[in-house]
Amino acid sequence: MPKRTDIHKILIIGSGPIVIGQACEFDYSGTQACKALKKEGFEIVLVNSNPATIMTDPQVADRTYIEPLNISFLEKIIEKEKPDALLPTLGGQTALNLARALAKSSFLQKHGVSLLGASLSAIEKAEDRELFKKAMQEIGLQVPHSFTVKSLAEAYRALNHLNFPLVIRPSYTLGGMGGSIVYNSQEFSEYLQWGFNQSPVHEVLVEESVLGWKEFELEVMRDKADNVIIVCSIENFDPMGVHTGDSITIAPQQTLSDKEYQVLREAAKKIIRKIGVETGGSNIQFAVHPETGKMVVIEMNPRVSRSSALASKATGFPIAKIAALLAVGYTLPEIQNDITLKTPACFEPVLDYVVTKIPRFNFEKFPLTPQVLTTQMKSVGEVMAIGRTFKESLGKALQSLEVSVPSFCDLSKNQIKEQLNIPSHKRIWLIYEAFRKGVSVEEVAHLSKIDPWFLYHVEECVGLENVIAHHKICRDWKDIFAHSDSAPRERHSRSLPAVRTRRKNTSQSFSNFVSLLKQAKQWGFSDAHVAKLCHQSPQDIESLRICENIQPVYKVIDTCAGEFESYTPYLYSTYDDEDESKISSKEKVVIIGSGPNRIGQGIEFDYCCVHAVMALKGMGYETIMINCNPETVSTDYDTADKLYFEPLTFEHVLPILKLENPCGVIVQLGGQTPLKLAQEIERAGFKILGTTVATIMSCENREFFSSIVEELGLRQPQHETATSKEQACDAAEKLAFPLVVRPSFVLGGQSMEIIYDMDNMKRYLSVAFEGSSDNPLLLDRYIENATEVDVDVLCDGKDVYIAGVLEHVEEAGVHSGDSSCSLPGFSLSESKIKKLEEQATAIAKKLQICGLMNIQFALLSDSIYVLEVNPRASRTIPFIAKVTGLPLVKIATELMMGRPLSLRGVPWATRESIPFFAVKRSVFPFIKYPHEDCILGPQMKSTGEIMAIEKSFPMAFAKAAQAVDSPLPSEGAVFISVKNEDKSQAFEVAAELLKLGFSITATRGTCEYFKSKGLHSVASINKVLEGRPHIVDALKSRALHLVINTTKGEQALRDSFDIRRCSLELNIPYFTTISAGLCAVQAIQAMKQRDFEIFCLQDLHTLTY
Amino acid sequence: MATSEAFLFLEDGTLIHGKSCGARGTSVGELVFNTSMSGYQEILTDPSYYGQIITMTFPHIGNYGTSPLDDESDKVWAKGLVVKDMCEKPRLRATLSLPSYLANNNTVAISGIDTRKLTRKLRSQGSLKAVITTESTNSKNLFKILEKEPPMLGRNLSFDVSCKKHYRIENKQAQWRIVAIDFGIKKSILKYLKERGCEIHVVPAWSTAEEILSLHPQALFLSNGPGDPAAVTTAIETIRNLVGTMPIFGICLGHQLLCLALGATTYKLKFGHRGANHPVLNPAKNSVEITTHNHGFAVNHPGASKSEGSHEVSIQNLNDHTLEGIYDPKNFLLSIQYHPESSPGPLDSLYLFDKFVEMMRGFHK
């Protein structure tokens, strides 16, 4: 059955901004699908509000709309583009829900748009808990005992028929949003309403929990000829009760016998057929009772998912690409396996390695949130690691996380046991400690409900730790390594002392230690880990390893366990015998990726890395990607010429560099992760392309940086550096409050705070500062009420190109990753822009930047302050590239490869070439962290961003509100409560809103101020502490439609916490800075006068490069 | 030699050091690889592996221990097992750990081997003869052992694994009385036949047509089994005499023997098909089944059956386009190269047992 000829134009919906539960895996799947379908000759219309994606690059689809993902915009786009079909299964839950709504209202039918992949009935059967349960029962499969309820009354009736603990699962949500585990009726009442609120259809499933059962997932594919294959099985390390996105997971499944596995496989086949997913992939989750083996079906996603991205990377089988081809009519046997090139895609991949995924959390940014894992996902990213054995892959995955290993050595055996049954992101390390303290596998298994098979491996690793730590050689180390105590030496000479050692040391205990070292490496121990055990330096372990020839080999991921030859160089390291890497004689460049997504380092950096690959390919280089994030486009084996799926630690990067011997390494595009490796890579004798390591390091050096700023005659906020607590306090007194304080070398404003007085300074020092000269504390005078501007530049060391001048909406002090911004600026004068450009140019030239650089400025009246310089790609690069149409990273890569800017002029983006405004706005995960304040500050908290384009700034701002699913009201009541400094501006806001027909409610102080200024119709309302009915009551009764609330000082912050939290939970738009409030009012005004337009990226761009 | 040591020695002279994880001793056989990720116990007890040392491509073997439910015959028939990592601890529900089970079955096994390297070697060089030993590292001795081992080509092994005399599997709900020739039959095949209403008379591999006919069967089943099909000449003769007298259903070796009886030829595959993920196109349904394979020989493609007026449909492997089965409704013949009973593997092809019953119904209506 060849492809369909009745459709020509296909609409693909992306998944929007990165949020918890929906991350860049959908950029990976969407990009794959767009590429595959375009190649088949279809015209692709793409809608996605997220500019930091590869899929929204103008070359990926034919018609790209970076527009809000809601019904009204989609309807406009469909009316304009008139696609023949809509493919809804690649953009996560967002796309699926939108497609369902469009189909349900008959809009698609009316416009002759057919649904590909999943029909309306399939979507409903899979997503509607009641229909799903019924469908499962019809095919004889069991589901947990449950009731679907639409009201509190129904829920309490259901309670009579169910036993605690129960799981509350809202319908049609992603990432288990709104889900809870409840153990008693009080908790039940508490969490039920929360669940209802989170479900777009106000429906929840109340289900008897299968807590502690083993959890499995199967990735299933089906074509229209009814061929069904299982691409991959995934086993959760953590038992049921932890969202699979938050679980450590292992592929393939390890603990089921074949007969047990076939029961799941048969069930999966039946389910995909029963639900009626005609073509494409689905993810099905099962729970299996650890003792009886009884199996129940938990849920099914009739679309590609985070798990399918993981399964694709784990197997080498590109699920999204195949799903797209199946959707347009191909069948599985008609599609070739990319890797073997001989066999068809209709088969089930077999693995000869083990894959471990570990989620990455950012709890440190949300200190009030209990660090307990539940059915509602909280992780912000993940790493995947591949090893020949579970031990190796687990060890590599833990190393990939880039987190400091939590220590539990102070806990007693009993304390550890008490904690083992609490699922947490640190539990894996707790388990290691439990074994160190002598807890048995049986006990750990009993407490944690983790399958003993996994635990045995961990226990064996701990056993090996013990043997190594007590090895005789550790006491006589000095004799062996005569030079081990010498100062740091050149890396290539490190092996020398050990070589000498080997000649003289042939003792039994030495060779015994060498074999232990080999075993440790095979079991996934890092050099640093072994070094710590025997109290030596990692370099000594490395030297010993190298002269004893204990080195990693590289094996290929080939979908078939070696049965057929493979042609795709997708590799992983392992300490086994045979090396399969084939090294070409071409000139090569290594690009180091950005590792797991985390707040502050997300998809933007993957975008940059992928662009570098494309640029380098175009220039004729062989591209080599190293990364460990399975969600990304960069780890698609189709992206770079060669992919090494490895932890981004120096230990894992170095052997690849040695093997490949590239002409250079790119570190400035992947955020902090590769930058951290730059020095060591250079020391090892490899060339860092672009801006030199010295410059990179100097930008973090305050003294040096200040001297440069001074030399150039520029200003920066008064500042001090402190290496001790006393010094810090002295510096604070000297500078005077308010201050911005932060440790050096941070990303995303980690531990960064604005401090207003000495008490808080002391509190900060006691929790956030260790005091060391390696990582000093930086104190800057905080410039209040300043406008912040981001300037991104390209530089070849001589010439500078200003890529973009972005004006922030929120004042300086709100982390640049969290504030909204506009390109072009909405209030900056031409002369000011010129000044900023001049200063940026001077800095770039002075620093001899080669590639990209980002500078943050603060503007206060006529003064310009340099806040920060980042000698690397920033998170605004994809946004600017989307606005201007210029491939900034591509140009930067060319610069790094030695091609000067002047050689091929880059057209300047001017007001004429950008005849519109683009607003970037961030999205926040606060809803997942119920105890956190949602006020913005210097610590970055957002997970993703959207872009909104309109002809005027106010309209763009209004559209941005739509895109973050918090549309501005055009009528109703507005609540205003502001700090004193903001009152005069708040007056403007209030007066304008009244003119626009809104009513205003304010807290007493603000209200009196307004009245004194002549706004008599403003109503007053109680603060929460002033007695009821108060502001939160009004919010809850939905009497207010917009909240503008600015605060200062801890007391005021505490008092207004509930206002922000309640607005967030009820999805009432709220602004916590007056500057954003002003923009909102302008936006409402504009919105009332005209309708939103839609813009196709390919029509907008006038610049070409 | 240390008590836990073991060596794997290949006929190309490669000597690989590993760890013993089964019985002690020395064993020789044809080294083959299997890509199934689960089902090691079924594989080890499948008589078709007689004469072979199996290397599993999946690195962790023994994860869920062993259970009598997973036995495909009364003992381990494989000559040895080669793995990357052996799980020594049985899970709660297991009867025995795999190493203990292997030891009880007197089967040598070696772990700590780069099985991917081995697999790639077999892929490029073809199946090799190999020895696993916990006793000697003297390559001269090991070569001698290898030399004594005859090549797989031309070897009739089914007589070694067959039942020695006729027995009957009772079935109170029996609707059909069939004869199954035991060339190394798997328990699950008998189970699926019984479930479909067959009373099964299992007869030795060397049974003659007369002996079979004397049991008055309504159909004949030809089982799987080890070795070179072309070497089982008596059985080919028996089958030739029975074609046309009743419906015949063959699996694996049974398929090859039926095709040989019909005049086709067989050949040895370079490294065979062993795994649970092979796509097979069923032309009748125009759909693909994911199937379990275990065969080192295959039937030559064109005209597997040359009998007059055959209405044969041939079934193809989508990976390498080898013949995976024939169906001749007119002559009531159905033979399948792969394993519809799977065990281990996907259950996509169980319907073939129904098809056999359907054939019987058609023949006897």
C-alpha cells in the first residue's frame, strides 16, 4: 500500500512551550515527522508557539506559524492554509487535545480536513478514563477498580465502593497533572477539587491504587494493514506510585519471564486495535503484581510520547518518523530500517545493551516543595545512558546527571530504612548507602518495592567499592605511583609514571587491583569514584587505567543485536572487548551538547548545537555529537554524522576526542555544561573553536572583567567579591543595600537573590554560601527600577554584528530567562539602542569574542550599566533567529571555523527588515509546586518560552498572553495592589482600565491612593489577614479577572502569597511587576480595537544569508 | 585452573577467557547466536538446539531464574551457553537460579564474554564449532576435541533427541486423532495441539509410513528438531509415502522434511535465524507476523513443492527473503519454517494451529 495521493497539504501541531511533562521530545518527534513528510513531497504547515525548537526553523516545514496553540488561532490557520489533513499525534497532549476539540466541533469536517493517525473516537477512547476502562473490559483486560466522576457528590458516592489508598487522575491532562495519591478521606477531599480544576473537562478518575506494583511500558506501532509491532519494552525501577516521567526506567524490561512478557505483548496488541489507533505509535502502561504476577492496564497514550522518544533513542528505531510515514498510508514492511538499510521497519528491535533513564529535578529552585515523588510529574529533564550491563548503564546515567551526589553517610541504618519507602529523586543514592550500612537486598526490596534484580546489582557495586577501598594497594599507593603527588602536569604526560610502575610492579596484589579496577570500570564506576575509594586523584586512576590498557571501546546501536550490518554510527562506550568505531579520514568537529534539560539550560542550547551541526555539514566537515539527553534533536542519529551517546564528563569526552582526533571542539553552544569542560579539553591538547578558553574563564573572573569595563570607560553596578562570610558582610555594608548576591559560576541564577537588609544577608550566607576562593560570592549593588536589555552579538574577533537588542518588560532583577522581552524594543530610543550597540561592540572586540556573546545591560534614566557578559550562545539566540530570519548559529559556526564576518556580509536586522514586534514570554512550573510563591526574582524558574508576533507591541503582548494560556480579559474586574514605589504608575493603569470599562478593586492602601487621585469608583477589599470576605474569596468566586500585584519586603510577600497562588490555580492572569501591568493595559486597549492576525514565518522574513 | 574459570575455544583458534556459570566439564558444539531478549530456559530445553552451543546476544541472562513451567522438554539439550552477564540470584517466584539449573542439567556455561563481538564474528564467518571448558586450556587438546565433532552439514541429530518409543497424549475432549513424529518436539507444540482437540500419538523419528498408518491418524504432524534435514532420509521417505493420505502440518525441521519429501532441496544458512523478532509476510492475510526462529537450514526457494497441480502459497521472511513456509490447501499441506508455538517469543502465529485443525476438518468433511 503506497502513500496516499488524496492529501497534499498536512497540518502538524507542535506541543508549545517546554513545561514539565512536555519537553523537547516533541521537538524531536515533530522535526522527524516534518522532515520525513516533506521528503515524501507533502506540503507541511506547522503550528507551534515555541521559538526555541528546531521544528519551527523556516526550512523544516513549508509554512511555519509561531502562534498560540489554541482553538481560535488554529481555526484561523486552517481557514487560511486549507490543509487536507491534520496529524495530531506528534505534538504531545497539547496537540491531541486541540485536534480533539477541532474534530468534536466539526470544524475539521466543515473544512475538509481529515485526521491522520488517530481518529476522534480513538483519542476519546484512550483519553476518556471511563471509555478506556470499558474498552479494556470488553477485551478481557483488567484495570484497577475505579470510578470516573464529574462532581464532588459522585466522588463521595464512589468512595463507598473503593479502598484506600486511591489515586486521583484527572482526564485529558499531561504529566499526570492534578494527580494525587490519597490515603484517607481527608486527603481525598483535599485533592479532589485540585484534580477537577486541572482537568480541562472537569472529570477525574478515582482509582484503587496499585502502589508498589511493578510498572512496565510498551511502545507499540500499528499500520493501516493492521501490522502491529512492539518497538521497545521499558521497565520502571521505581514501582507504581511514581509518575513514569519521574521514575528511573530501564529498557528493555529485565525481570519478566518470556511467558509473562508475552502476556503484556498480547495485551498491547489487543489494546491498540481496540482503541482503534489506525496508524502510528502508542504507549501503553501496565502494572504487574510482584508476587502473583497479576497484570492490570494503567493507561494508554495514542500518540508519540516522552517514552517513545526514549524508546527511539534506546533502540535506534525512529518511532516518530515511522509514525508519520504510516499516517500517510505506508505500511511497516514498505519502510526500510535506516540502520541496517536491508531489512524492513516491520520487526521488533532487539537490544544487546541496557539503557537507563534517570530524570533530572530542580527541587533546589522550589525549596518549599516536599521532595517526594508522586503520580504528578515534577522532573524537568532526563538523561539516558547505555551500557552493556545494567550496572554500567546505571553508573553512566548517574554520572550524566551533572548533580552533586547527595551524601547519606550521616544517617544510621534505621534512619535509612525509614526513608527507603519514600519515593524521592535521591532514593537511588540512599539505596547505595543502605547497602554500605549493611541493609539486605530483601529489606530494601521490602521497603522500597523495587525489584530485587535491580537491587542485587547495586549491592554488588557497593561490595566492589568495599573491596577496592580495603585493598592493600591503597595503603602502598606511594610506592606504585612515585610521582603521584607531583603538581598538575600536562595530561599527555600523565601516563609516564604509571608506565614505569608497571615494569617494576608485577606483584600479585597489583595485578589483583588492576583486575578490580577493570571490573569497576565495567560496572560503570567513574575514575573519580574509584579515586575517592582509594584516596587518590582521578588522574592517577586514569593513568593506571591507560597503561594497563583498561579503556573504553565503542559499540554500535543497531536495532538487531549484531545480526545484520549497520550503517549508522550511533555509538556508546563500554568496557568490553571489541571496538566497532570506524574513524574516517575526514576533517572532524566535535560538538558537545548541553546534557539534561534543567531550568536555565534547556532546549535553546540543543537548538544551537543542532544548528552548528548543520552548518558544519554544509562546510564539509564530519560532525560528531556527544550528548546524553534522549529528548533532543541533537541525539537523533540522523542529526550529526556520528553520535556518541555519553555522559558529558571529561572522563567520557576525552577518549572520544583521542579516538576521533577532531580539528576542533565546539563548547560555546551547549550552555554551561560544555563550557565547564573547556579548560580540560584544551589542556589535553585539543582545540576549542571560537572564543578562547582564557576569555571564557576571564568573563567569570570579576576583577578581570571589571578592569575591562573600566578600560572601556563603561559602567557597571558597584560590586565586591567575597571569599568568606565576614568579607561578605563587610562588602555589603560598603556597597549598601539592596544587593544582588550570587556565587560565581552559576546558570539560571541558581542561589541568586536580591537582599534588602543585613538580617537577610546573614540568612543567605548561612544557607547558600560555603565560603571558598574557588567559588567566591559576588555582590552587586542592585539597581532598582532599571530596564533590562539583552544584547546578543556575533563577532569574529575583529568585526561585530549586533544580532538583536531585546528589551525586557520586567525590570532588572527579574532573571532574564523569566522576564518577557520584545524585539525590537518597545520603548528604547534609537539613540539608546545605538549606545547599547556601541558598548556591546566594544566589549566583544576587547574580549576577542569569536562566535556568539550575550550581554545584559541595565538602563536607568541616562545611565547604562553592564550587568553580565556571557561568552557563549544565550537562550535568546533561537528567538532572535526566528524574528530576523538569520541563521545566527550557522554564522557563528562559520566564524568559529575561521571565516570572517566581512567575507560575506550579514545583512543588519533593522526596523525596516523587522516590520513587526515579537514578544517572548516565559512559562512557569509553579502549578506543579503547590507550596511555592510564583513571584519572579533573580533565580530563574521558568521551564520554557513562547513567541508572539504582531504588528504592534501591545498586540504582540496580548497574543503572548494567549500563548501562555492566560489570555487577558477584555472586560470585568481588575484587582490592583501595589507597593508604594509603584503607586503612581498603578494609577495610570487603573485610570486606563476604568476608561476601558473595567471595574477596579484594590486593597485599602492602594484604594485610598487611587481615590485621593480622583478615581472614586475603585472598590476596596480586605487583604487575607484583614478578615473575610477577602481578596482570595473574591478570586475563588471568580469575581476578578485580572490581578496586578507588586510587593516588596518579606512580610508583604507573605501576605500576598495566597493572591498569586490562587490566581495561578484558577488561571486568572496576574502580573507581579508594574511594568508588566502597564504593558497588559496597553495590550487590552489594543485588543479591544482589533483582532489578532496570524503570520507565516516564511512570509515575514526579508533577510537572507 | 581456578574453580570459577572457563574458556571458550573456537575452531578459528580464538581462545576467550570467562567465568564458569554452569556445570563443570568440557562440551563441544556448533556455536550459534540467539537474539531473544527473554526465554533462555525455553531455548536451552528446545531439542532443536541439540549439538549447539548458544550465545545469547542479550547481555543479562538468568534474570528471572528458572521454573518448570518454562521447560520445553525434560532436559537441557543445548551443548552449552555463552553469556555476557549471568544472574546468579533467583527471583522469589523462581524454582532455581539459572546457574544451578544448568549445573543440575550438566550443562557447561560461560559468562563475562563480549557476546556482541562473538555475534559479529559469527555473522561474518558463519557458524563455528566451539568448545566450552572448565578443564583445559591446552589448545592442542581443544583442537582435537573440535576435530572429532562432525560438521553440522550432513548430520542427523533428530534420532538422538526423539522419543524412543510411541506414546499417547490423552485428551478427554479429543476430536482429532493425530500422529506427531518426534524429531525433537517442544512441549508447547503438544500443548497447543491438545488445546485444539487433538489426541496425539507421538512416534519416534524413524517410524515408517506403515507404522504411522496403523495408528489410524486423521492427520500427521512433523515436529521441529536439530541437525541437517537432508540427513534424515528415512523420515523423508516416510513423509513422501504419507503425502496425500492425510493433512500434514510441519514445523521447522518438520517443514524442511516435508519440502524435501516434495522434491525441494535444503541448504545451510551462513549463521541461521535464531531469535524472536523476525518479520514474516503471510501472503494469505497480507500481514506481517513477528515470529520466533530457530533454524540453521532453509529450503530452496523456487518450487519448494514440485508436485503436480500444487496450489502452493509460499511464506517469506522479510529480512532476507528466505522461505518460511508453504501452504498447499489442495493437497492439505502446511509447513512452517519458524515457530508458531514461539516459546519463547511473540504469539502472533498461533492461528496456524487453528489452520491445521481447519485442514483436518476440510479433509474429513
